[in-house]
Amino acid sequence: MCTFQQSPKKTSEGSNGRTSMREFSEDEETLIAMMFKLVGKRWHLIAGRIPGRTAEEIEMYWTSKYSS
């Protein structure tokens, strides 16, 4: 059980030893797209608006979804 100050880990270690991300919600995806239009690839600024997300997670999400 988690208390208010504690939160469950948002990542888990997969079978290959790499850390996997939890999925982004629709609200997070919308906010990332809006922020990207405003600030571009300044991932740390975008992450500052999404609690519990790191700049690295957001960059990986963006790259995997919008990279051609």
C-alpha cells in the first residue's frame, strides 16, 4: 500500500532487462502535442508540465510516435 508521499513505480523491468514505460494517457498525448508546438524539442519544459514524466520518457514517446 502506498501513502500520500509514496507512489508506485511507473516503470517495470522487462524480460530483456530494459525499463519499460507505462502508456501515455490521451490527456498527456494532447498536452505533449500542444507543448511541442509551443516549445519544440525542449523536452525538459514539456516534462515540467506533466507530473510523473521525465524528459527522456517524453522524448522517447515523441520519437516512437512521430518519427518517420
